[in-house]
Amino acid sequence: MRRIGIRTQITALTLIPLLVVVVSMEAYFLRDRFADLDNDLQEHGKLLARQLAGSAEYGVFSNNQAFLQGIANYTLMQNDVRSIAITDSSSRILHHASDPTGKVTSSGSDDNIFQSRVDLLNPISIDTESVWLYQPIVPTQVGLDDLADEPKSLQIGAVVIEMSRRDTEKRKSKMLWFTVSVTALILAFPLYAIFLASRSITYPIRRLSEAVQQIAKGNLDVQVRVSDGTTQELGNLASGFNDMAAQLKDERAILEDRIEEATQALRAKKEEAERASHDKSHFLAVASHDLRQPLHALGLYIAELQRKAVGDEQQYLVRQVERSVESLSTLLNALLDISKLDAGAIVPHMQVCDLGAMLRHVATDYQILSSLRNIRLVIHPCTEHVHSDPMLLERILTNLVSNALRYTPQNGRVMIACRRRGDRVRIEVRDNGIGISRNDQNNIYREFFQLNQPQLDSSKGLGLGLAIVDRLVKLLGHQIGLRSAPGKGSVFAVEVPIASGVAESSMAGTIDSETETEAVTDNSILAGKKLLVVDDDEMVLNSTASILLAWGCQVTLATSLSQVEQYLQHDMSWDMIISDYQLENHATGIDVITMVQQHQSQKLPPCILVSGDTGPTVLKLAAVSGHHLLHKPVKPAKLRSLAIHLLEDTE
Amino acid sequence: MTLLLGDSSAPYQAFTETLRQRLPASIRLSVREPNGSVGASDLVVAVGMKAAESAASDPRSPILAVMVPKSGYDSLFLGQKMPQGISAIYLDQPWERQVDFLYAVLPDVERVGLLYSPETRLEISPLLNSVANHGGSVVAQSVQSAERLFSSLERVLSGSDVLLAIPDSRIYNATSIRNILLTSYRHEVPLIGLSQGYVNAGALAAIFTLPEQIAEQTAKQIVAFEQRRGLAAPSYPEHFTISLNNQVARSLEIRLPSESDIRKRMRNTGGAER
């Protein structure tokens, strides 16, 4: 149904009854008046006819044409009279006269017209133009007191008068128009009144609805103006509305205050949390740096000690110390990693990674360990590129591989393979080790959880590897699955999305396993090489220097950037630079390299950055500057192989 | 004594009233309407033509017809043998009196106009004589029908100084009198009428006898009949009344003499009555 406006409804409700009343009354009035007019005309005609009949009596009696003409003309002068005929008793027309202003009719042929229209029995005839009236002429009776029998009075003639209806019709139409105009006026007044009244209703309602829309838009300052012309109810509504708006405004102000308070509180809490987080990150950074520094030095010293120890007993002791330090280092790294992950200090940097290179790298790292334990480490070549953080993904894989190696008995086999699954790559780390029971499968990702395997005590880990894997997988948004049964080995599978566009990942520190294995026995290339070692920690500096000296290198030591500058001013040059990343006074290893580059006109020697900080900025800077980065504590073997590799490249 | 009334109209009532007053108490009067049998009576007084006709149809008693025109009485009773006796007192005036009256009113009249119809039964000769005696002449014109009345009237009026009405209802009646008077007025010819009605309608003057006057005469006749047991011969009324229309006279520029002068002149010219 169409929606009808208030004004239309009010107009209809008011106007329709009024219209009915007015129109019916005026129709009645008009009908009455028209009948009156017709009647008046007839009566006037009858009167004239009677008068004429009376006065024509003598004229008819005497057949006096002049007389008849006189009275006929006199009668013709009366309003509305169009024509007159006077006949004698045998209906012969004695006189005929017509109004010269009216329709001219020929007198001769009118005889029949008069006769056919009216006679004694039908004295009145009406057509559209005229009213015809017949009046017999009967002689006036005059009493003579003669006691004689009165003869029947006889009709001696008749008068026929044609009354024109033209004026009557004119008056009728005039009256009709007048009535119609009056009706229009009568209707115009209530229409105007309705217009005013409905305006006093619809305007406030429109203002109200506009105000409601304003409020809906959130503008609570809206006030509906209440004018005096407004009806009481609408006035109440408007003032109620205003009250409501004001109330809403107040409530909103209160609410805003509360929200502001809560926001302030939240902000304070957030700042507090951020501060705490920052403190924690800072603590972790400091801790990782400060804890790794001595461990790093310790490792280097042990390597030195191992070389110098004589006798089986001493060698045994040194090996035991080395193993303890190694365990300590591994534990520390794992603990720091977990802490950093939990603290959210690690932010993944998703990029395109060459999965094949990454797998080769992992394999290289574990080749020695696996061979030591007589486990076959098999890598299926892979050409996929994936979208992930290369550092973190590699960490996941190394942890999985190390975990697999740990729980695989001698003569076992660990295999790494990739399978394409739609838009993802499923990286599987399989082993044929002891397997994991269904109950334990739920717990393996918990910290410090370890399968109880007495036979494997010797290579027991910390129980943090899978916990870190789990956290990293979640952080990267990848998925990890486990298929395993006790005694049948385990399959860990990580699903990583394939990178849409294949691009070479800029991974720092990828080393061919061949070169390393080759370098294990080759000391010769290091001998006599001039190396610059920069570290703000003297213990680390000395330990590094001692192991490098043991490898036959000439070592220049510097604890600060200014010291390096001094060397450079004495025109010293080196074959390789090994620098700590974080130096005193916010200087970095990169600054050292830059300085050397500025002073040396010849080609820049290869540089190795060593860092106790695994923060993303360091990694990124190293990657950008194109230098190799090693993490503290650096294993002497790793340092040596990298150094040899770099020196070979330069030669 | 039976009084047979034509109807109960005013003239008859006046007549009856006057008659009762004039009659001695010994005479018993029984009033009847003319329909039905009259019955036997010493004397039947028939008032008006209808009563006269009724009485004539059952002639068992002597009849005295009063207030009848002479022509009517003649047509009813003339030539009939009425053993019980019959007499009348006419309504109309004798010609001589009429003519005397005419000349008393209009002494200079030479031509007296007269209209008559084929049915008119009047003895004209007394009139002609009377007029001739006064030195005038009569212009008579017959009226064939009501439609022809106007032309006859025109003709008679164009040749006369006065129109003398005669008691003939075919010519002079309530319907025609207005037109006759109008026409005569247009010809400036005065009309001498036959009753007060003529004067009222526009006649210059009229001479007639009132019912009361006839009643008085009738009472005398009845008393005489009681005494003599016989009826006198039919007679004209003894008394008469004169009516004049001064308005008409003024319109026609006629100087009317007074009534007493008229009566005096009538007496002088030899008219019999008072």
C-alpha cells in the first residue's frame, strides 16, 4: 500500500465530508432555484396570458386588429415574451406578434405550430428554448339582476404566449457559476485552514524526523525548535525529544569520560607492558650478549687448551670440559630463544627463501654429527622456493633434524624430503628411531619434555627443541604435523606456502659442506695471514687471538673503533677482518669495515661479523652490507672453516 | 295559500320576506320549491319563470305568476284555458314607461337603437308609437348569433343616439353585457338598462321594479283574491325604481337630471305611475 502523508489524510478527512455537505446542499439549492426560475417564468407567462386574455376579450369580440396589436405589443414589451398569438373561438389567428429582438418567425406558418404545441387541454408546453402557454379568452361575467337564465359562458378565443427561456437559462448558468465560485471559496477557506493546521503538524514532525536522523548520525546537539503554533501534543513530543537528546548527550558525555578513563588506564597499562616488554627485551639482549661473551671466550680457550694439553688424562679432562661448555652453550641458546619467542621479541621477516639451499645448509651442519653417530643423513634435493623467514625456518629444520638424530639409534637413518601439496610445500623430517607413543605425542611440544630413553642418555638434549619449533611454526603461520608410532620412527612435517615468484633468497652465510670438510684438515691457507680482530671484550679478544695464532695467523687486536683508526693511520692492512658487531659507544662492526674500506685503496678484505645479539636489525644489516655473520658462541671449527673459505675465495 | 319559489336566491328571499310582512295574519302561506307536486291550494303564487312553469304543468289551483317577463308569461300561458284562473304581475316595464323614462333622462334623443334576435317575442308597436310620440325614431337591428353580435351592434350604434336594452337574454346577458357596453361607450352611445345590474355594469340609467315592490303589489292582489275569489288581469308592476350612473354620464359628457326631475317629467308626459 502506498504511504499517504499526514497532510493528505487530514485534507481528505476534512474536505470529503465538507465537500459532500456543500455540494449536496448547493445541488439542492440550485435544483430548487432552477425549479423556482422555471416556475417563475411559467407563472409570469400565465399572468401575462391571463392579463392578455382579459384585455384581449374586447378586441377578439370586436375583432379589432389595431386594439389587439396594441395590447399584444404592450405584452411583448414584457420580459421574456418572445411571441404572442391571439386566436378566435375557431382557432383562427386574429393576431400574431413576435419579439423583433428574438428569433424571427414567419407569422403565416406559425398557426400550426401554435396549435400543435398547446391547446385548452394542454395549456403548457416546454421545449429547450421556450415555454408555450395557452390561455382561453372567456368573457367577463357581469351580473344583470334580471332573473334571466344565464347562458353558459363560451370561450371566444385564446391567447398563446411564447415565453423565451433564454434569460432564465442565462440566469441559471449565472447562478450555477456563482454557486460554483462560492463553493470554491467555501472550500478554499478550510483548505487554507487545513494547510495551516497540517503545517503546524507536519513541520514539527519533519523537524523531529530530521533531528532523529541527525541523532542517528551521532549529532546529539540537535534541538527541535518548538514554535507557538505547534499543537500541544507535538510540542510535548518535541520538548520530550529535546530532553531525550539532552539526556543522550549527557549519557554520552559520561560514557566518553568513562571510556577516556578506561583508555587512560589501558594506555598506562599498555605503556607499563611495553616498558616491561622493552625491559625484558633489553634484559634478553644484555643477557644473551653478556652470557655468550664468556662462553665464547671459554670455547676458544678450550680449543687452545686442547691443542696444548699433553697426555691422555689431560686430553680427557679437556674433552670433558669442552663437552660441558658445549652443553651449557646449547642450553643457553635454547633458553634465550624460548624467552625471546615468548616475549614476542622475534618478529618474522617473510621473504622468498630457496628451500634447496636451506636444506643443504642444514645437512652440512649435521653431517659431522650424524657421521659421528653413524647415522645416515639423507637430503632429497629440492628446488622449491617458499615464503617464510629464512632464519626462523632454518631454525625449525635444524631443531627437527637435531631432534631426529637424537632419537635415532646407531646405524639409523634420518631423511629430509619435500613434497609439493597444492600451493604448499610439505617438508618432512623422517627418522627410523624409537618413535613417539600416542600419549607422548600430546606433550612433545612442551618445554623440557623428553622421552625416557635410557640407551640414548649420552646425546640427551634439553627438551627445548620442539618447544621452540612449535613456537616458531605458530609465529610464522606454518603448520606442523607428526606421524609416529613407538619403535617405527617419526615423521615431522612442516607445511610452508610456496612463493609465487621465484627469487634468490639473500641468505647470509651459506657454505658448501664440501669446502668445510675439506678445510677441516687444511691449515695451510691460514698460515701467515694478517687478521684484524675487533672486540670490546678483552677476554673474548684474547681467546680469539690465541686460537687464531694457533692456526698460524698474524693477529692485530683492537678493542675500539678509535684503536682501529690508529692502526690505519700507521698504514696497516689485513687479509681478513673479524669484528664483534656491538662495540663500545654504540659503534658496530660495520663501522669498522667502513673505516677500513675508506683507508684502504685496495680491495676490501673479507669480513666476518660476530654477534651475541640475534636481533633482526643485526641480521638485516649484515645481509645488507654483504658480510658474513657468526653468532656467539662461535665454535672454533666453524670460524676456521669460514675463514678458510673466504680466504680461498679472495685468492 | 301556496308560495312557489323559483329558487332560494336573494331576490326571491326578499320577495318572500316582504310578502309575509304585507299579508294579513289570517292568510296562511306555505312556501314550496317548484319541484314535486304543487298540491291543491286556494291560490298558487308562482315566483319566477321556473315556478310559473311548474305551476302551469299542474293547474289544479288558480295561479298568480309574479316576477315573470311578459314575454315569458305569454309564451307559457297565452292561448291556454285555465279554468281555475290565472293572472300575473310582470317583471318588466311597459314600453310607454320605458320610453318616457328614456326621454326624461335624455330629452334630446332622436334615434333610439334597438337590438333584437330572431327569438325575441316582443310587441314592438307600443314602443314605436311611444318613441314617435316623443318625436324620435327607432333603429332596430337583428342579431343572428352571438358571434355576429358585434357587427350588429356596430351598425345599430352608428345610427342611434341611445341604445335601449330589451329583456332578451340571448342578446343581453352576463357574458355579452360588458362588450356591448364597451362598444357603445366607444360609439359614445349610452345604454338604458333593465336592472340595477346594467347600471352597475356601465349603463347610463335603468328603470326597473324591485322584488319588494312586486311583493307589495302581490300582497294586495292576494288580499283582493281572498275577498273577491277571482284574479285580476295580468298587469305590469305599479311601482318602479330609477337608477342612474353619474360616472358614465360624466364620461359621456351627459348632464343627468336628478331622479325626482325624471319622475316629474315622466308624470308630465302622461306616465301613469308613481
